[in-house]
Amino acid sequence: MPPTADNIEPTAFDAAGLFNIEGRTAVVTGAAHGLGLAIATAFVGAGANVGLLDIDADVLADVEARLKGRGRAVAHTVDVRDTVAVSSAIRDIATEFGGIDILVNDAAIFPSAPLADIDLDEVASVLDINVVGYLRTVQAALPYLQASGHGHIINFGSVTFFLGNPDGLGAYIATKGAVVGLTRALAREVSPLGVTANVLAPGAFPTRAEFGLYEDQAAFDRSVIEKQSVKRRGSVSDIAAAAIYLASDASDFVTGQTLLVDGGWTFN
């Protein structure tokens, strides 16, 4: 039977183009260090405009200068516990670049102490930064994300929530579980508005945050690789590539999900 409009199977020859974020504008919190910095650099490398938010003013200025050498970036020194400062910074970024398409929440702290002993005021601070701080940026950015037609929210989770370790990071682990719940509820609310919300949950990556936590780094590397199905340490490009997917039109039909980028640690 000759093909007709009714019996031709659908094709997807152009799907690769959905990963393009060139010209889009992203806001990244925790952008001065670690995975936040890696994602900010990946976005600039992909042709996006990037608003950098972090509390570390000196390092953030250096990061801004580095990124401006490769593309368009603007930095704002912000404590994500400050609602007024967060709103002002996001408004300025939207004005600078003509809107906001992508929000990446990575800012977090991780004090180390057993839950039986940790100071409760410190726990409140961890919650305020690692969970409420995410909601502050979402509330400030949501009108721009909705108006963009390409709105994507990426909240950082962690493999630690699924594993319940390492010891001493109970408060941090609890907040990462809260981020999963927050994002799932958020996806219900914002996806009908044309904005997706997902969790990006990294495994162990060799960044500044990891160094200094373990006396024998080589032994730690071996222990991580032993637990993973993929027998190498992750690179920041692994997590950045996943972030580009969740920030792009390629993920438009994905919301309320948690993407683990952990080399298969959680099921190995």
C-alpha cells in the first residue's frame, strides 16, 4: 500500500537540535565553586547568557571575568537567605539579558556533625539555604520562566539522599530529600504554565568540596569506583551535560523527575 499521511510512522531526524540552548539565559546559584561553576561554564560554552549568584564575592568576580572571556555573563554577590537581594539580582539579570529561561539551584552548605549533637540553629540555617533558598529563587524567577516559553528549573539533589551517608552529613542529606519533595510539588504547579522542574542528583565528583574531607584521597577514589557500576571517577562534564539536557527543549516532556548522575552507585 502506498504511504499516506495516516500510515507513515513518525520520525525524529531533527531531535538533536532540541539540545541547543544558544541565546537562552540561565541563572545559576552557587556559581563560584564546584558543580555550580562547572554548569555555568558549560552553559556559556553552549552559547547561553549566564547570571552568576554566589555569596563568595572575591571568587565570584574572578569567575565572572573568566566567563566573560568566553561569552556573556554577569555576577551578583547574593546570600540566598536574603529574599530582597535574591529578587533584585534576578530582576537585574532578566533586564540585562531580556528575560530568564533556565534556573539552576546549586547553592548549599554541608556542616558535619552527628544529628544527635548538631546545633539546631545550624540545622535551621542548612534548611534556609539548601531548601528555602531554592524556593526564594523560584518565586523570583517564575514570572520570567513562564514568559520565556522555554522555562526549566533544575534543583540540585544528591546521591547522599538515596544512600543515607556519609556519616555526619545528616542535616545536608535531609535537605536533599526535601529538595526532591519540593521539586515534585513544584512540577505539579508550574508545568501547566509551561515550565518544567526536575532534580539533578550527582554522585561523587572531584571538586573543591570533596577535597579535605578525606585524609587519603586515593583510597576514597578507589572506594567510590568500587561502589559504582561505571569504573571511573565522574568528571564535571558528566554533570554539566546532564544539566544542558534538563535546561534544553530536549527535556520539555520531563518534569518532576530526579536524574541521578552517579555512575550507577545507587543500584550497584
